[in-house]
Amino acid sequence: MRLLMWWSGRALSSAATLLGVSVLIFAAVRLMPGGFAETVLGPFATAEQKAELAARYGLDQPVLLQYGHWLAAVTGGDFGTSMISRQPVGTELLARLPVTAELTVLAVAASVLAGVPLGVLTAVRIRPAGTKGAGGSAGGSGGGSGVAGRLLSGLGVSVPEFVLGSLVVFVFSRYALGLEVGAWVPFGQDPAANLATMILPAAVLAVFSISVTARTTRDAVMGVLVEPYVTAAVGRGESPWSIVRHHILRNAATPVVTLLGTIIAYLLGGALIVEHVFNLPGVGSYVVQAVGRRDYAVVQAGVLLAAGVFIVMNVLIDLLVGVLDPRLGVLAGRRS
């Protein structure tokens, strides 16, 4: 019963969050300088031409009435029609969603497969001084690797995607290094060629999340290393890999899994820039183009879709955290 109440509360809070996002994005796109009429007709259009275009698309109605009509349509599964291409926005998003989904999945996989081992290795080598860890030796070893790890993490966090992406595009366009840029191939047409065109964008998108994942994993593992059960495992003579696998990874996984929710939100936002830089026909590039054209329906649907994915992923991550640490699931049920 408590668990059911908790899930009901999460569903209500998710719906309220989506409603708040819809209000914010609807207001934000209409507060951008330069409206749809000015963008389409140009700066020399007459007032009559602007009024005719606004009436054609219902932009002359009160804002609250426009929002009500749009919200009712979205609730029924209709995201509207693009004011530029005159195509249904939902159809366009479904056609472009596999590109963004593949890019995000590859970046998340790179974050986990690279960031978690880097964090574990760094923490095991620079455990607190005066303690015995999974390596079986006194603390303070691996100082050089710790400094190198912090330096790489700092660089990964500091360099923006558009800078790194532009550099990668220049290098791989200038030199024949085996990977192409700007020539996307559908996965169903040629899986190998598709992966060859997605590796570079995914790598650029994953640099920041790899750094953050490695740093979070390092801090979590260092916190576990000082626990008594790790010291007891060392005293029993267990191998370092056995200690890491049986005693450290699961106990340090909770903050890392929780971080994945934030990483996914970041990757969805970063995909807009990366898709634009690498000329990928995904949802991100579609929304960026729509912002420049003041195509309100596309921008609203794209942001609302990203918010919905983020909310769903956070709910699933809460469920996974409860599986990894049942104490948190019990605590959530009691709080509900």
C-alpha cells in the first residue's frame, strides 16, 4: 500500500512537472525577440501582411487561449503542425527520434563503460593515507595517476561541446583518419557505416559525462574503501578484484546510478549542439532550426518531449536505486 502511494505521488509530481514545463516553454518561445511573422516575411513587411499571417496561424488570439488549445491538442497526442514545412510535428519527431536516441545511448554507454572503471581505478590507487584498501598496500600510492585523473576530469568538464566538436570536425575533415563527418547513414541501411558516422558525435557528447561519472565513482568508491567490511575482506586475504566486485561496486553504485538521471538530461541538451555541428538529422538539430525560424510548434514539442524522457528516466532510476539498496526503497515507502 505504501509503495502504491509512493508511485501515485511520483506520477502526480511528474504530471505537474510536465505541466510546468509546458507553461514555461510556451511563454519562452513567444518572448523571444523577433516573432514568426518578422522571421518569415522579413523586416520590410507591412503591418497588414503581418496581421494576415498571424490570423492564418491563430497567433492573433489571446496567449492563454492559444496555450489552452495547444495543451488540449498535446493531451490528445497531437503536437501540431510545423508552420514552416506544414508537416505534422509528431511525424517529424518520430522520424528523427532514432538518431537522437542512438546518439544518447552511445554516449551513456561510453560514460558508464569508461567513467566507472576510471573512477574505480583512481580511487583504489589514491585511497586515504594510513588505510589498507583493495590493493592490499598502504595508502598514498598512485599519486601521479590521481593528479592525471583530476587533470583529465577538469579538461573534460571545462571544454564545451561546440569547441571540441568543431575541432574534431576540422581534424577528421582535413585528414583521412578512417571516420567520416557530416555523412549520416541510417542504421537499417548499413549498420557498420551508421556506427562509423556516430562514433565521433557520441564521443564528443560523452566527454563531459565520462569526466563527471569518473569523479563521482571515485568519490563513492573512496567512501566505501574505509568501511569495516572492506578491511575485513582484506584481512581474510581476498583478491583485489574479488573485493572490488563483491564489496565495492554494488555499495558504491547508488550515487553513480543517481547521477545517470542528470547525465541523461545533460546529454539530451548537448545533443542539440552536437547534432548541429555534425549535421545529424536528429531531434536536436530539428529544434535548433525551429528556434531560428520561430517555428513555435516544433520548439514546444521538442522541449516537452525531452522533459518527458528525463522525467521517465528519473522514475526508472529511482526504481533501480531501490533494487540496488532496498533500504532506500523502504525509506521512500515510509515517507509516502
